[in-house]
Amino acid sequence: MSYNLLEEKWIPVLRSDGTAERVGIRTALVEAGGIRQIAASNPMDRVAVLRFLLALLYWCKGNPPDEGSAVSGNSFPAVWFSKLDDNWDCFNLLGYGKRFYQDRDAKRSRAATDLIQEIPTGNNFWHFRHSIDQEDGLCPACCAMGLLRLPLFSVSGLPDLKSGINGTPPVYVVPWGVSLLATLQANWVTYTDLGEPAWVQPGIRPTPGQGVPLLTGLTLLSRRVWLHEPGQSGTCVGCGAENAALIQTCMFQSAGEQKNDRWNDPHVVYSDATPRKAWKAPDLTAAGKFRMDRPWPRLLASVIETGKFGFRDKPISLLVVGFATDQAKNIDVWERTIAAPSTESTQGTAASLMQQWQKEAERLGKRVARSEVEGAATIAAIRPHVEGRVSARAGELIAGTDEAWDRAAAEYRPMMDAIARSLSPGFTVAAVERRREIARTLPDMRPRTKSAGKPRRKKGGNE
């Protein structure tokens, strides 16, 4: 069976007129101006496909002309992608010759569903989907999606599997425009060292101790894979396509140690610490605190401070995707879309306000309860709800206006009223006054100054 990714319809897209369909690589690039976005249901695929198309753009055209100046017309010129025709065989998914992202010498036979994290394999018990290894299969389009995930979302595990070049999958932050064309342009910036992609050299490895070229880092394969030929037709367990040619098994093994601290991923937020660390999604199954929304103010402050994602002359969104893991276990994947303002003037203020918001939320427990344990438990009961509502309006908060932060603090008001009735249920004068005081307690987002502090109490009693 032949299946070439340049022409086969495998990338799900939503066109600007609302039409949903699948297209090949060439159509996605040449008609990018008429495509609203990559329409994969899993955010992992939206990030993986976008980075793949971005790598193709660099490979075919190189760095953007005039530092990313606007492309004339509504899409990229078709002539830019003549290199695809010259390397047609690099994009064959099946067949006896050269294959896309595959290694004929791969060993260890596995179910093809190992390529898709949300499909359970082996004895996994955290799932809502049921499948049988090596009996249920994937269509070629889903296999291609699974191969694109390898550089981004591979984790360590037995027997000898290693994570990808970023180590434990980090949080990915991707500038996202109003069309696929705008998205690619927002991510297309100048790099001095482009290198070669893995579809040209599947076994490519960075030189130890040296920097990693852009295309090598974007496409470095953490697994050696060889897809077996389709065995029968049926319903794809991945996308549900009916009467599809199903690939049930493949050769699947580790490609060795991939993590590289010299790689500066364009879509990853790094800390200033030494050694450098990347932001990662928390494990929601960990005992103790519910932490889904807790890190978002610090993460967003880091996104603003790094400056690498840009707040350009045109409004743009940021697609934030986190993949939570616990060693070899795939726990959860989540996404947030943040509408970023088009001005740079408030970035410094916004970052400090994000950090202030985090600290104020942590202080609330001490302000409303008589003991640290009581306060921490009480605020932990309401904070996920409040942070969920506030983080959904993160774009407003980046602008840093007083009104936006006042509305954010006000989200605590109904919750604090409920806490007040719980912590001070009595009817005495003291209980009623304490109930009012708790209900009025909100994060204080007023600007901090060096001289600010608690007012000193005058001597001489209450006179």
C-alpha cells in the first residue's frame, strides 16, 4: 500500500468558511491563508502538526524574508515548496523504500496503538476507551499523527524507553493567529543555525557539547519505529474512520538518550535557575493539594518576562498545552488559549502583578483563619474554582489595567461569603463582626511601594 503525506488527506483542518476536512502537506502550506486552524481534537496533535509544518517552512524557504514581513497575497507562494517534489520519497508512510520518520532496523514488536497516548495498552487501568492490542488498529492518518508526537511527548519507561529531547514533556506555548498562515508567520523568526530535519536523516543526533540546530531539535525522534503493512479494513480506534486500512502492529523501540540541555526549544518557557529548568504540567493525581490552576500566574509571568513569544503589533493568542505524566504514566493533557494584547508597554507591570496575585492568594488563609491548618484547608476548598475563572481571562490581566485586576479579586467575594458563614456561624456581636471581616477579605492588588506597610499604632490607647 502506498501512502504519501504530501498528497494524502490526513491533516484535519477547519477552513475559514467553516468547512472541516482533511488535507495533505502541500495543500496545508499553499492554502494556509484560507485555513482557520488545525482541527485536531487533541491539543497534542495541534501543537505537533503546527511544529511540523513550521519545520517544513524553514526547510523549504529558510529564514523569513525581511524578518518576517507580510507575505503578499493570502498564502505562501507555491514555488517556495518545490523542494517537497524533489524529496517525495521522504514522506512515504508505507512501502518498501524510504519512509517518513521510520527506521527499518527497529526491533521489539508492539501494537501500533502505542503511538497514541490516549489509547490504553497493556494493563493500563486509567482510561475510558477500550481496545485490544494488536487486534484493534490505526488508520495511516492516525499513525502519521502519532509519529509527529514523538519529538514532543515521549516519556521514559520500561524496558529501556527514554524521553525526547526536552526530557519530561514541558508546557508548550505557541503563538496562535486567526489563520494557519498567521500562526506560521507568528512562529517564523530568524535562526542562525537551521540544520537538517529527521525526515531527511531519521537517525540524526546532535553533536555532544554543542548547540542543537533548529530543525534537528524540532524533529529529533525519541523512538525507532517501523509500521507494518495494513492487515485488514475496519474502524480506526483512534479517529473512528470506517472502512479504513488498519495498521495493527509495528516495530517500536527506544532511540536512546535524547535529552539535551543545549537545546533551546522555541515553544518552551525556561527558568533562570542553574541548571535551567522548563515549566512542566503538574501531576493532578498527586496526594494532597489540587494543583491544576495553582501554577498559572507564575507560568504566565515567565511567559511575559521571557519575551520570546512576542506581543506584536497585531493581537495574537497563545495556545498553552500541558502534558502531565508520572514517569511512564500518561496522566492528563490540557490546553488554555490566552488572548494576548498587541502592546508591549505593560509587560513588565503585568509580570509583577501576576506574581503579586500568587502571593496574595497564598496569604488569604492566614488572614481569615485562626490557625494555619484551618486557613490552608479553607482556601484550598475554593481556590481551584476561583483560579479557574480568573485564568480564563488571563488575556485581560496581561494588559494590566486596574479594572481587570479588580474583577479578578472580586471572584473571591461569593466564596469568601460562604467561608465566613462556615468559620464564624454564631450570632454574637463578635461572631457577626468576624463574619463580616472574613467576607470582606480579598486579594490586595494595589501597587506595592517600598514605604508601604502596616500603619503604626499610636501610643496612648484608643483615644
